[in-house]
Amino acid sequence: MDAALEVAAGGPARVLEGTAVNGGVLARVEVAGAADAVTVTATLGAAAASFRLAVATSTAVPALEEAEELRQAGRFDEATARLAVLLEDERPDVRAQAERKLARIVRVRGEPARAAELLAAAIERDRAEGRVSDEFLDRFLLTFIRLYVDRQLGEARQGLDALAPLAVGYPEGAAVAPYFRGLVAVEGGDLRAALGLFREAAERTVQLGVEDFHQQALQQWSVALGILGRHAEAVALMREAEARLPVGANPCQRARLLNNAGWLALRAADVRAHVDNDGGEAALPDPMPMLEEALHLSHVPCSEPVDRANLLVNLAYAALDRGHAEEARRRLDDARRENPSPSPLVEVWRLLLEGRIAIAEHRPAQALAWFDQVEDRGEHGAFLEARFEGALRRAEALDMLGRAAAARAAFAEVEVLLEAWSRAVPLGEGRDTFLGRHEQAARLHVDFLVRQAHRDPTAAEEAARVARKSRARLLADLDWTNRIGALSPEARARWEAAVAEYRRARAALDEAMASDWRLTQDRREATAAERTAEHARLRVALDAALALAGQSVAPAIAAADLPRPGDGELQLVYHPVRHGWVGFAVTANGVAARPLGEVDPGAAPDRLADQMFGPFHADIVRASRLRVAAYGTLDRLDLHALPWEGRPLVAHAPVVYGLDLPARTTAPTSAERAVVVGDPVGDLPAARAEANAVALLLERRGLRVALLEGPAATHDAVRGAIEQPEVAILHYAGHGVFEGRDGWESALPLAAGGRLTVGDILALAHAPARVVLSGCETARTADAARAGGLGLAQAFAAAGAGVVVATARPVDDALAARVVTALYAGDAADTQPRSSEWFLDDIPASLRAVQLALHDTRPGVDWASFRALVR
């Protein structure tokens, strides 16, 4: 920073020198014994600001120091004897110190209630004596007990809330508090809050040099990312935490880090063992060596039995994943001997392990008994991850036992749990990877129902519904319009205020960006970082607003919400199962399911077409319209371009890509207005010509057209135009940008440095029913998205558009202009004004016609990059 810093700590003020950290300076200051405060003054030019931190000296008590040395050495009986005497000391601060040290001993010895009593007494003395730092430390430990032993999340939060008034006087405690709040959030299943809190704790603790808690914050942040399936980032954070361990670190510190790292790698490996390795994920470390080293390090005095027991449980999971059920049983038995009375959360994971071992040993009845216990405990606490895992394994056990009706109900419960849990994942933070991480649930569910279809005609229909809901889950959570009506008046008011604030801040940001071009180069670079940070804050604000809408109802997609096939329409649905893939042919007359085996997206087109279309040949022959809904990697294939009977599939019938979003409850507009945006950045002459041609064609069709070209196409102008209820069509001709995790930073560049982002689209008060995005990658989704992903076209659909024409990859300007103008031209001799409904009805057929013309007359042209997406 540019300011000059001085510090006074019981003596003359002197220049403060240190290391630059996160925009500040980290320095260590010796405080004189008589000092009652530390004062730091920052001066920049004529301006100055000061910060004063009150300090107090601790009472030096040799008996306390001896007790602490004995505790660290694991000599708990001797330490307890020393402390018992000090509990009667006449000095309140000495009694408080004795209580907190004894609390740590009795907690390790399996007496959490007694530990909580001692801490409560110490906290009362801390507050009475004004010993702020001691109260922070005591409340942190009490939070740990409430959270992991008593499972009293509400009381854990209240204890941390009590620290808020004291935070100003104790910056170190204020920096650490988000770490404990993050732990509470994780255990409550609130990943949205946890990610932000661990990130905040990591940033603030490194600023203040609180290294121990900085490492812990990095580790828990890493674990949270692992829950989201962001494994490469999680491993990188864990390695950063490991690199920050001092050379002479306590063995127990390293053991805890290795245990966390092993657990992270263990869960990643477990998930990836059940899904296709198509995400391009970096190689993950082997959990076994890390856990073995941690166990070796744990045999030192500082180690606690509960830590060794948890390590043994993790080693048991690792052994089971390697197919060594007998070794897993031995490790689990060792863990029970080490810690016979674990916390409720640890016990749930042990029960899960018991059940999984029984499954591996083909003892489904015994496994079911263990999983029933997990379900019973889950009803009395959060345990979201463990509850989900237990519910899934319980359904699997019921399937193995042949109890079809019970298994069917159990799998349905798994879907409900996953849907509720996924809504706690913040936008732009990994919903794609989170759903991919839990793909196994839908695989097993669909697989089970397909196997039941031979005896239950309704099972195939239900399997197709589950497959469609599985790939639509992410977008359905963003489709808030149909759920707003179910909000209470208070929640509705909060929603409207949150969206209004997002839009206000978004407009202010674009206004500020419009003048950035005047800045000098160095100032422009600094401002760019500020703008990026502001975009991130806006994403968080919109995510919070959408979360309010998500609270209204569950599930996001009911069975009745899925679009039904129209006359002559065939819906082709593809989804992975336990081994390979399954395809469904859905018509107005019923559902047929066909196993496809393993499908290689990189196979030759002829082979792919035979595998995916061959089982449904008769259905395709009868269809006059095809709607495809493929999961993950298959969704990124140009299915409409695969060969069928010597021609592309689209030659047989129009093809649309279904998103399976619920039908809109609002009445369709009868308005006849269109908005056309052309070359807003001013560097695509072909796009401007395209926009003018489209505007003319639409006017000939009888629509009133608002044409926004070049500098006129600002963010405010475009958003204001397309939000008008009477606007039925939007055509955008310009650049398209696909960026960010979950595709969240994707945008349509506009004039004056503006951008119509995914967030802006989702926050639209009204979206046109028909949208054409003539730009690069406007239909693209993230490569890591296993289910249906998010991009610009998908965002418009979630905001209410019924049909969106967009591109799956970069596209040539001239080709784009030729394709999209043909959509509106129709029959050249037909110039009669018509309702805008022609566009909704005819667009797949019009797109088909121009694509086939290009295929037949322009070999090598990427005609297949355009696709029509429908809700």
C-alpha cells in the first residue's frame, strides 16, 4: 500500500515495516510490558487514520504452565490433578484458565457434557473480566463440541453470534470466527455460506498472520470444494496448506492435514469409480499412502483417540474402495476399540461403512439394517452428505433384496434429498460438477426402473421421467418465475428487493465501465480487477435472490411438468446407467426403453448413429418431429447431424434439443413486436448487415421492430427493450462469449463496454418467447457439465423463452448471417403479414431447410453448429 505506517506499543512511535499481504502489510510488533494498547497510524498525503487495539497482560501461573506441558505430553491424569487445585484459586482469571484447560482434557476423554460445563463457566468469567481473546477461544471450542458432539447447530450459531460485539476489539478472533461459522454451515448443508466463509477466513487469517487457523481454513475450504466435485482446485488448496506447515510442525498438525487430504482424495476416487472419466480432471492422489502416514504420525502424545479412530475409519473406506472388505472390517473394529463412543456424525459414517462392507460381502439384509440406522439418525440432525449416501445405499440394498416397491420409494427419496441439497450450491461455484459428482444416484435409479419394466409397464415411463429430470435439474432450479407465486408475501418482498438491488448495482457497474476507456493503461489494469471483483459480488447477490425463489417449493420439476410429446413427435432421451447407457423413445402412446451398452462419444458417426438410433428405427420412421434430450457428453454431440438412412437425421424430420423445463404458467403474449440487436461492439460489419436484413424481414411479416445497432445497443437500452411484455422476438447478431465456472461469466457483448450476462438474463422481468443468438458459442455449456449445463441460450430458456436458436461453437460470420436470415424468410413469395406465432411453429422446420441446403450445396461448411433449443 502507498500509505506510511507508524506503530506505538508502549514506547515511542516508529515506522512499521513488514510484508505485503492481500493489499495490506503484515508485521510483528513487540509490546512493552507496561503498554495498554497498540496504535497503528497510516498517513497518505495530508490524510491520516489510526487504529487502536487494547491489550492486557496475562497472569503467569507456574502450575498452569506445568499442567499445559503435561496435557501436551498426553499425561492427562497428572494434568487433571494440577488443574483441580487451581479450580479453587481465588483469582477469577486463573480459575477460567484452569477450566478451559481441563475442558480440553475431559473432551478428549469422551466427556463432552462436562467439557461444555467447564467452558460455559470459563466464558462467564471471561466476559466478567473483559478478557476478550480468552472468550473467543473458549467459545470456539464450545462451538466445536456443540457441532460435532451434541449436534446442536442452533446453539453453535448462537455462541458465535455472541462474539460479534467483541470482534472490533479483537481482530484475530474476528478473522478466525468465519472459519467456525463455515464449519456450522457445512454441517447444516449450506454450501452457499460455507464457501464464502472459508474463503473469508483464509484471506483474513493470512492478513493477520494467524497461521494455524489459516491452514485449517484452507483445508476446510478444500474439503468444501471436494463436495462440489471441484477436485483439482481442492487438491491445489490442500497442497498449499501443506506447503505452509512449518519445518518443525507438530506431528499432530501434519496428521490432521494428511487425514483431510486423504478423505478428499478418497471421496473423489469413490465418485469417479462410478462415472465416466470424461471431465478431463487432473490425476488425483492416492488416499492410502496419506492416510497410512497420518496414522503413523498419530502415535504421539499430542494425538487424541478420536483423531486416530477417524483415521482408521478413513483407512477402512480406502480399503473397501480397493475391494478389500476383510481389511476394511479390521480397520473399522480397530476404530471402535480406539473410540467406543464417537460423536453422532462419526457414528453415522461408521454405520454407512458397516452397511457398505455388508453390501460388498453380498449380505444385503444386514446392510439394510445398518442403513436403516443411518436413516433414523439422519432424521434428528443435518448430516446431509451422510443422509444422502445412506439413502442411496439403502435403496441399493432393497434392490438387491428384490423388494421392488420399497426400493422404488427409496430411490425417489434420494432424488428429493439431492434436489434440496443442490439448491445450496451457489451459482458459478460448481453446480455442474456437484451434480456430476452425484451422478451415480440417477444412474442407479434409472437402471433399477429399466430392469423393472418387464413386470411393471409404468416403470419405463418413470425411468424416462427420472432421466429427464436428472439432466434438467440445474436449469430447473434457475427457472424461478413459476415458483414466485408460491412465496409468502414477506419472502416475495425480499425477492423483489434483492432483484431490484442487483439490477441497480448492475446498471451502476455498466455506467462506470462506459468511461473506463479514458483511463491510463496502469489505472485501467487496476480498474479491471475492481470490475471483476464487483461482478463476483453481483453474482453472489443474484444467487442470494434466486435462493429465495428456490425456497418456495420442492421439487423444482414435478412429473406433470415435463413436456409431453405432441402429435407425431418422438422424444429421444439418453442417460447413463449402472453399466453403459440406456435410450428411451417417448411418444404420445407410451415409452420404450432400450439398453445401448457403453457409448463412446468419439466413435465414428456411423457407429454412433447405429447405436443411438438403431433401436428406435420404427419410432423414428413414424415421427414428424424429433426432440432429443441427451445427458452429459452426448448432449454436446450434433445428434441432428448423425447419419440416418444415408442422410443426416434432420433430413427425416425437424430436430429440437429439449431442456425439459416446466411449462410456463403465464398466458402467452399476443403482441407483435421484435427487438433486433446488431454489431453492438462495432467490429462485425457482417453482423450489422445481418441485423438490418432481419429487421426488414420481420417488418414484412407485420411485426413492429426496434433496431439497436452499434453504439445504440447499450446494456440499458437492450435490457429495457427486451423486457417489454409485448416483445415476442429477440434477434442478436454479434459476438458471443462463453466463460466462467458453470458458464456463469458468459455474455453477449454490448456497446460502451456493456455485457448482457447470464445473470442479467436470469433476472429479466420478461424474456421474449423466441430468441435467436447469432454469435459464437451461444448454446455452449461447460465441458465439465455432466447433466444439462448453463450457457446463454439455456439462460434465456430458463428466463422464459420457448425456443432459442443458438450455436454450439465458434461460427463464421457469413455462415451465421445466411442461416439466421433464412429462418425469417420462409417462402420468398409469401410476404403476407402474419402473427408472430409462425416463428414458434416454423423455426425448427426453417432451420432444417437451410441446414440441409447447406449440407447439399456447401460441403465442409459447419451447418450443424446451429441448433434449436426448446423448453
